[in-house]
Amino acid sequence: MAQIEIRDVSKIFTVGDLQIRAVDDVSLGIEKGEFLSIVGHSGSGKTTFLSIIGGIMKPTSGRVLFEGKDISSLDDAGLSGYRNNTVGFMFQFASLLPILTAWENVLLPCLFGSGCDVNDKKRAEELLHLVGLGDKINAYPSQLSGGQQRRVAIARAFMNAPEVILADEPTGDLDEETEAEIMELFKKLNREQNVTFIFITHNLDLARQAQKQIRMTHGVIKEI
Amino acid sequence: MPAFTFLSFALRNLKRKPLRTAMLVFSIALLVSALVFILSFVRRVDSVIKVTSDRLGSDIIVVPAGSRGAAEDILLENKVKSFYMDMAVMDKLRHIKDIDALTGQTYLVSIVGQCCDVPETIVVAFNQDSDFIIKPWLVKKLGRKLGKGEAIVGSESAMNISVGLTEVDSVLFGNMFKMLGVLEKTGTGLDTAIFIDESNIGDILKSGKTILKPEQISIIFVRVKKGADPVAVAGKIEDSIIEVDAVARKDIGRNILDTLRDLNRIFIVTVAIASMLSIALVWAVFSAIANERAWEIGVIRAIGARQSHVSRFFLIEVLFIGCIGSILGILAGTAVSILLAKHFMLLKNVTADLGMIERLLIALISFVAGVGICIIGALSPIQRLKKMEPLLAIKGD
């Protein structure tokens, strides 16, 4: 059985009289430890699809099973627990809270879990060191560059040691050098910790670095 | 490293827009201070009337017809007034069933420089044999009856007349009186009066320095027999003696209370409108905050925050604003109620102040109202925000 099974998932947005099928009857299986890239044009439904897998958007129909459990049927506490412990999400924009330091932003997921203990605080520091920001622990997002903010978001996604990382254009506005560094970091974590990686990119070179690539067009998976 | 908790998170959010936070705190403080002032004012007048009528020790007061208001002014508000009726009323009262005891008092108004060398006040001439109004206080202070040419002053007048540790001689209505001392505070309007024995009336009349005529009296205090209904007896008195008004204890101060009730209604409407405005203000501010922070809430929901966590963040902010605003309001309202009370005619002359428990109760009610208004105002934006799907909140849809 695949770690993540997407079965006949559709997402329809209604704007006035218009119905938009952002994701159209998609089925897919993703194995544990897989390194998967999703490409496609803007508006092809990539972000919606990733959000449904991550439990931050409910599908209009269909089911998403994580290790056999239907996440669409979970209540708020169950779904929040899934997002908190199982999935690490990276958004396509800087998603750090401006009132928190880099260290606090990384620590944030544990605040919504069982609370932050000394080990969590130490882990947040270690993760910042891992992404090369050991000297920016107390810096606020406004004091960090775009690339540094991305790294903090990556460290945060790993905070609760998730089984799946979902990244929406994680290197979107970064220079080539930083982009390469981050991809190396992803691969390393995938290799060493067997974390499943699903990332969206417009960059076909990056997409090719994944073990498996899928293309989305008009909400449908066209190519694998 | 600084503490990282829900509380610290919420407090930092409040610091993001200090002026907005301060304005919210200020508006809640303003509302709560108005509430504290109004409640203190109403409660104070109410308690003065009750305490006074209780302490008078009389079930019914009998005054000349049309003088009920003036009598209440003297007894409840320490106002200086005079009114007289024929002393024969006392004999008529003695024939009415269910009356156990009665005693009369005559009120004389002292005018400095004309009749007396004390500031304007009420001089109460009373019969020490029949009295049951002043006696308990007099016995406590003097341990004997007042003699002719002797006087004792109410606690509030002591300072004006400079009576205290030493005895003072003063002229009252052309007669020299020895001021023997100061009565303990009774909590009634009589605290500002000077008391003399009824036997001095003859000499006072002879001096010609008063408008009082022979065989006149101002007020008669009536005690009814055990089991008799004072209201029914008062009705009987008014039916039998046409030239008097009889007021049962529970009706003493009714005129003031009626006025107060109207005032209360105005206050309640004012506070209700102010409360609604405050709720609208809190709602508007928290709606703006919710819109500003929608993407942040979307982010924290995406990384595992439950709906209850979102509520907790905002409720801490709301409670902080509500608590600080309410505490400031309570302090300001209490100070204003103490400082400004003397500027209100209704409270100008009343002697009793609110007790600590009453003040605490008013503070508690106002605190709950202040915090409650904050919570009610912020509830709808919080509900809306916490129920948004994380991705939609992030995108601002």
C-alpha cells in the first residue's frame, strides 16, 4: 500500500455562476520516501492539489488516504494533528510570522502540539544551524534576505520531524546558488531520513532531479 | 531566549499597533469608568435613603401638609429649611389607634450675623422626655440630658463651629448656649444640626429672632405598635388630620427615589448606547485585525494550529485589552465618583459613603461588563477567521 493514496479527488471552486475544476478526478499513489516533483502552468491546479494532500484544503469529492487513513474525514483536532505531526508545509511565498524571531518561527509547530520543551528548543536551534542560519537565530524576518527566510521556513517544516514534506515552489525567487543548496538539502534529508518529498516547481531542471515527475494541466495529471 | 508561549505571542501582536491597542483600551476604560460612576451614584443615593430612614428609628414622620419634600430635604440631604404646624396635632395623633409613641421636633434656621454666631444650619429643639430619635446618640456621648442653655452639635457641623475637644459658647437666636460636644455620626441629615432642649423655645421666641410662633412644631416622629402596618397607620393619620402629611418609613425618600429612577433610566440608556458603540468599535477593530492577519492565521493553521488555538490567541488579546481597560476604568470611575459627587445637588449634602464591599461589587460588575463587551465585539471576527480553510486564509479569499 502506498503511503499516500489519492483517490478520485476533485476540487471545484464556484465564482458567481462559474464553476472552476481546479483538480479534476485525480488518482495517484505516493510511496514512502519518494522524491516527487509536480510541474505545470499557472492555474493548472498544482497548489490546490498539494494543499489537499497537506490537509489545508478539503476536496469537493474523492479521498486522500495517509497510511490507509482518510484525512478528509478527520475532525479539526485530527486534521490539525496531521498537519502538525505528519506533514511539513513550505509555501511559495515567505510565510514567516513577522513578530517572531527565526528561532521562534521554527519552534512554532511545537506550540500547537504538546508544547515546547527544552529538547524542542534545542532542535529548533540545530535546524537553523543545519540550514546555515546558526548566526541568525534571534533575527526577525525583516532582518533576513529572501533566501534566508526560505531556509527558516524549511527548518520550520522539519521541526516536528514530519514523514512528508510538501513544498510549493520552495526555490521560486532564489538565486541559482541558493536554489542548488536548498535542493541538496532536500535530497540529503530525503536520503538520510527517508522523508517523502513532494514539491511544485516551474523549473524543469529542478523537476528532473526528482525520482518521479508529474505534470498537471487543467487540474488533471497528464504525464508521469 | 524570551519565553515563547500563547501569552507572549498574543502580547507581541498587541504591540504591533500600539496606538490602536491604546485606543481600544482607552475606549473600554471610558465606558467602564462611566459605568462605575453611574452605579456608585445610584447606589450611594439609594443607600443614603435606606440608612437614614432606618436610623431615624421612626415608623412614620408627620409634617405639615405640603412639607413632605422639605422634611426629606432636611433628613436626607442636610438642607436647611423650616416648616411649622400646630402643636395640637400631637394630641390628635394620640387618639389614633396603633400608635405606640410619638415625639416632636422643631426646626429653626440659624442665620449668621442676624440671630446667631454659627454658620447657617438647622437648630433642632426636641423633647428629651418623649424623644427616641436623638436619645441613643445623646446617651452615648453625654450620659445625661441636655440642660437649659446647653447644646450639642451633629458630627458634620463640629468643624464649622469649632467644637471638639473643648466646650464653646455660641449665640443662638439671641440666647447664649454652651456647646457641650459632638454627637457620633448618625448617617442622617441631622448630622449637620445643632440640638437643644425644647425648654429653650420660650426664650428663643422672646428674642424675636425667629419666625417660629408659639405652640408650633415642625415634625412628629411616630412609632407604631408591634404588628401594626406603618403604611396603614400613615393613611389613617392623613385621613383623620387633614392639615398633615404622614410618610411611612419605607416611603421616606420616595420622591428622591422617583427622581433617581428617571435619572437611572437616562443613565441606563446612555450606558447601553455607549456599550453598543464599544461593541461596534471592538468588532470593527478586530475585523480589521482579522483581515490583516488572515494569512498568518492560515500559516499557523497549516502548520498545525487548531481552531481553538486561533481562538486562544485572539481571546488573550481581547482579555488583555478588556482587563487593562476595565481596571483603568474602575480606578478612574471610582476617583470621579468620589471627586465629582459633591458637585451633584442630590449628593451634595449626603453624609454616608459607599462601603468597601459595595465599591468592590460595583468594580466587579463593571469589570465583567468591560471584559464582556470586548469579548462580544471580537467574537464574530474570531469565529469567521478560525473557520476559514487555511489555504483560503493564506490567499486572502
